[in-house]
Amino acid sequence: MRLQDKLREMIPIWREEKKEVLTTYGKNPISEVSVAQAFGGMRGVKGMICDTSVVEPDKGLIIRGHPLLTIKELWPEEVFYLLLTGEKPDDEAKAALQKDLADRSDVPDYVWDVLRAMPEDSHPMCMLDTGILVMERDSEFRKRYTKGMVKTDYWEPMFEDALRLLGVLPGIAAGMYRIRYKKGDPIPYDKDLDWGANYARMLGIDDPTGNFKKLTRLYLMFHCDHEGGNVSANTCHTVGSALSDAFYSVSAGLNGLAGPLHGLANQECLKWVLEVMEKFNGAPSEDQIEDMAFETLRAGKVIPGYGHAVLRVTDPRFTGFNEFGHKYLPEDPVFMTVDRVFKVVPKVLEAFSKERVAAGKAPIANFWPNVDAGSGALLYHYGLKEFEYYTVLFSISRSMGMLSQLIVNRALGTPITRPKSVSANWVTKNL
């Protein structure tokens, strides 16, 4: 069954389920907010509903009830179907979605005109966001909303915008990579290839074994979603709640993903690994890594890639990438370094946490690697060495999660986001 038809079948059921939940539980509190949380970025405050995925502190990413590593064989198109419906597509549905994306993959010439006109030193994320935003003129949702339509139909043009945006994203991202780094003209989409393989191919990176395509599919699948409260998803949701179309909303979300505390982390992790290798003239031993890790921590710095806002275990995405490295590039010195860091750094962090406690300081909350600790090393191995571009790959993947959430929220008639703020003066006078 085509994804569109599956959604037409499921959305009335979702609406009834939402109505029942609100009727039964609507007045029940789900969170209590402290002043510290209000000042601290709303960390841990339960204030959103997101069914596409959840992140459990002791398990990691769970997509529609499936722990990530149990479905790592899914291709990106399949995980987009799963995010929206809660079901894996059969071969017919997968092929239909691939065709839908291929049919919408042609990037308008005006996008290339705009990207080529940007300054040569423009950041890749700025170029990606700009390429998305200039396509807003083609939004089906905006056209149909302007003509007038009933609220219950809002999801349909949003779905069409989502397919259009997903269809062109690999082409825009790969083409602007080639423009920005002077690799040649953009490479057209091959409509006989899948979505992830097309992205890998259009980058123009030599791939005689086909393993870079495998990595690209895995990368796009692993970064697809991370519940609703992270910066990119939350920003996209907020903008979309004002009935902004997918182009406005996803571009806004990706502006958040471009921040150093969100999507830029993987390039910082790889930079640290390469600095370690430079210091030791190659892949260091575990003893050398231990010495440098303590040196880094005692200097008041952090070890990039270790720790996470929610997780309290090894990020399953790191585990999956580590397994890929062991299978396809076990002798690569950068990967070997990442692997040795993983064996050493959690123990160092645990020991350093005890030092902090003995000195009267707060302990370290999480000793384990997040996804960014290892993904960059794999990209580097296959020749993608422009660090600033890494967040773009993250963005193409995360767009699937943002778009699936936009479609679901438009289908359910989720109202505009408008939390109430209070002043610091109000806190001191009323609490």
C-alpha cells in the first residue's frame, strides 16, 4: 500500500485515539517544572507529545517501539514509512515510496542560481538552508491554504511538500557540496537507485566497493529522529505549529541543527581524534590515550563525543557505527583510534569523576559515547574530509523525523505552540 493511502486509512484512527486520550487523561499533570529547569533550557520537562520516536536513558533511540539496533538493516525510505505509520513497508510499498521520491527529485534551476551566487566561503549549512528556503515558492500547502481548505485536509498538502522536499534534499545537499568545494557540476539523480545510494553517488566520491553507499544509508537511517524535544525537532515543530509549510519549518529546524551544541558535534569529535593522532604520529596506544584523556580533563576541557543530555548508556548509534567500522575498515588508523578511545575514555571519565567528588565538585553524569564520537571517522575514511559539511549529512537524515512529525501534527490538528513565560521578578515575588 502506498504511504499516502496508508495514512488516509490511519489518520481517522489517530484522531479518535487522540480524542479518547484527551477525554480520559486531559486534566492529568505529566510534569512539574522547577525554577532551575525554567532557567536551564527546560531540560527534562515533559511538555510535548511525540509518537515517532522516544529516547530512553538506559536504551537509547526507539523508533515506533523498535530499538534502533533491531532495525538497523532498514533503508532510509523504510524508516520514513515506519516513522509515519508505525509499520515497516512491504516491498511494494517501499518501491512505491522510492518512485515517489524519484519523481520529485529534480532540483529547480533557480536553486543552483542562488547557491552559485552565494559567497565562496559560505558555510554548507547556510547553503543547505537557503536552498530549502528558496523552494518555498513551490509549496503545495501554501497554494492550497491560500485558495481555502478544511482543517482536516491540511495534512495532505503537507505530505506532498514533505515528499517534494525529501525528493530534492539529496540533490541539493550533494550539488552544493560540489559547488562549495569546487568538485564540479551537480550530478543528476539516478531514478533507478534508492534515496541513500543516490546521495552517496551524487557527492561524486569514488566508491568502487559500494561500501560508501552502505555507510550513507546507515548514516541517514541512524540520524532520522530523536524524539520531539531536541533543538531541531522542537524548532521545526514550533514553526510548523503556526501553519508554516514544510520549507519554512524544516529550514528553521536545520538552523538550530547548525549550532555547535547540536549538529556540529561530530566534526569536533573527529578534530580531537586527529589532534591525538598528530601528537603521537599515528594511532596511539591505549596508554597514550589514557594519558591524553586525563590531561584534557584536568585542563578543564571536555572529551568530545562523550556524554549526552538524555542517554546514560553507550549510544546505540555509536555501537552501530562501530560495528560497521570493524566490518569494513578495521585497519583504518582513524577508526582504530576511535575504537581505542572507546575502550579507554569511559574508564578515565569514571576515575576523573571520583577525583571531582573528592574535591567537592559535582560528579560526571555520563561516561559513555554518543553518536558523534565515531561517525566522523567513517566519513573521513571514504574521502569525505570537509568537516564543515558533516552536519549537512545529519540534516538530510533528521529531515525525515521533522517531516514525519509535521505530517502527524497537521493530521491531528495540533494547535500553535505558545508556552507561558514568567519574569525572574515574578519568581522572586510569587514563590
